Amino acid sequence: MKISEWKQHLNDSKLDKTMAFLYGDRRIPEQRERWLRVLDHAETKFGDCDARLFSAPGRTEVGGNHTDHQLGRVLAASIDLDVLAVVRAIDQPVISYYSDAFQVDPVDISDLDIHEDQYNTTESLIRGIAARYVQNHHQIGGFDCYAESDVLPGSGMSSSAAFEILIAEILSALYNGGTISPIEQAMTGQYAENIYFGKASGLMDQMACSVGGFVTIDFRDASNPAVRNIPFELDKHGYSLILTDCKQSHADLSDEYSKVPGEMKAAAAVMGKTVLSECTMQDFQKYATEIRRQCGDRAFLRTYHFLHETDRVNDEVSALEHGEIRAFLSHIIESGRSSFMYLQNVYPPNDLTHQSLAVGLAISEEILNGRGAWRVHGGGFAGTIQAFVPLDMTQTYITQMESIFGKGSCYQLRIRSVGGYEIRENGEV
């Protein structure tokens, strides 16, 4: 279908059902305006050509804070912030990605070698995804793409994983009949990030962006993680999910992030294991003195956090499956306190003057105590906090938080039931 026809469908409300499916009824007007804007930019770039529309969501971590890199358990969910892309297939083996937000050079996918000079670049992710598909005997080909993302970078919503799943979904749809599973797409994104981008990352971000809805993942078998969807709708239980950007920079925090898995793996080694998922609380108690002596007290405390946090995911999942919202909220609070007290990822130890996440958590506790839940979100040290807020308190919570952190710092999110997604021309879902 031509770009002009897509725009006519939007103006005629023929895609309202799709937008409601992806974003909820409340956001249809703003998304219609956004989709039209993206299509306008694509038409300016490519002309009124035949095109296809794709979307890939960001994610929110719900439980299992810093457990995935130790092959533990997590609870995460896709959200209704996404990367939206207008795509046209081309005959040349080149992927060209255009966006107003950043510049990406065209990637020649006839060359799938690792380019060390492209480590930490968007181009490396594109080439890495294409390379992994070829290794797994899938087809690849070129395309032009214009995209816009409202997944906030550096927020713990995984803008990079959303991008990876978008590229993986486009290649699946254009050249493989849409047959590449969400799990394989996630593992492909992780491969590209680890090998081509040069960043050692776990699989949670990609999996949460690709599978959709609430999803629990057990990474114990790294080559075949156990993934399960949890059907649960927050709004039907009277709650909204709000992330607040506490306006603290991620700059110079790479060392703090790398120390978390480093210290946990060092503690596991003392217990004769490779990662903490192989260890038990009995092991921990047996080797407590040696862990403190060889690795230090923070490694000891972070290990304690992991062992309880990975089990806590099972409790959170059980509460969702049984519709026990109060128990679920209680587990979220426990998880957040463990991250603050034991994992110690709420503020960096070298900058005690700036503790914006802790400020946000304190304000959230004051507002929500007895009714909601709050916790650090994602990697921590900077970025966002997460809150589960009763619907009747949503505007009060947003108003008070934005009075501290600035207008627009709060994101009221909806759990999205699908990961990477191609929009159907007929508007069906």
C-alpha cells in the first residue's frame, strides 16, 4: 500500500483498532497525529512509494533487578512507548535507517564481518542482526526505513533493545514470511549487542521487547531460556504504571554498572560456581566469611540481594496469576527495598550530593504508602523509578512528582500485549 493510502486510512479512522490495540483508547488521537507525521517524513524521503509499517515496544522491568546477567529469573513487560517505522524493501543489499533523532550510515549487508571500528554504533547492531540471521539460515535483504521513537533513551525502557527488535521484525517480515519467533529475535538482538556492538548484556531487555505483555523469564539454561506470558491487566485491577525520570545523568556510570555483575560473579566463584543462579542460600551461608574476605562486603550484600530477588520473581508471578494485586504490590516494595539496601544501585557511591532516585522513592512512599508500590527501575544509579499507582490517585501522583522533577518527567504507561509488530493494511489485529 502506498504511503498516501496509509495516511488516508488514518484520516478515515480505519487504523483506530490497531492503535487501540497497541496504545489503548486514550492515546488514539495523539498516535494518529504521530503516525501521520512519520508517514509525512517518509514520503518526503522516499516519495509516495509502496511501504509497510512496523512497531517495536520499549519495556519495563517489574521484578528481578540485576538478576538476568547471573542467569536468574525476571518479570518484565512490553510498554506502549515504541519505535514506529515506515519501510520499503529494495533490491540492493543495503539497510538505510533514517531518523530525525540521530544519523545512521547505510549498512552494506553483503559484508557481515565484525568491524571493530564500529563498536558502540547503531550500524554495528544492524550488521550483527543480519549476520546472525544468515548464521541461522534465514534470508536477509535491503530496505529503506524512516523511524521515530518515543522510548526515552537512558530511562530503563530499553530504547536499544526496541531498535534491535524492530530491525529483526522487519527482516523477518520482508524476507522470511514473518516466521522468525519473538524468542529468536530477542536472542538475535542480544548476539548483535554482545558480538558486533561490543557490549556484554543480558537477554531480558530484548526478550521483554519481543514477546509482549507481562513475561517471566528463567535464564538458567542460557541457550534456551524458559519464557512464559502472564495474562494480567493492571487497569482492570485499578492501577496505572508510572515511570518518573528523576533527571540524573548516566554519564560516567559505566564502571558502576559493570561492578554489579563483576562482584556477583566473584562471589559465585568463591562458592565454586560460575554465576549466582547455580548457588543456594545454604552455599551462601557456608561461604559467607570467605565471600566477605575475598570479595568485600558489598559483593556479599549484592549476592544476598540476588538470592532473594530471583526467588521473589516467582512470588510476583504467582500473585499476578491469582489476581492478588495487594500481594503483588507488597513484593514490588520488597524488591525495591532490597535494591536500595543490598544491591545498592539507587545512587553512585562517588556522588553522595546527588541522589535524585532516592528523592523520588521517598516522595513516592509518602504519597502511596498503604495504597501503591514504588521501586528503582532498571539498572539504577540514575534514570527512572517505577510506581504502581491507584487510578484515583494517578493525577495527584503525577502532579506532585512533576513539581519536583519538572513537567513531562512522568510517563503513564500501558502494558502492551505484543512485541515487534507489523501493522495490517486492513486495520485488523
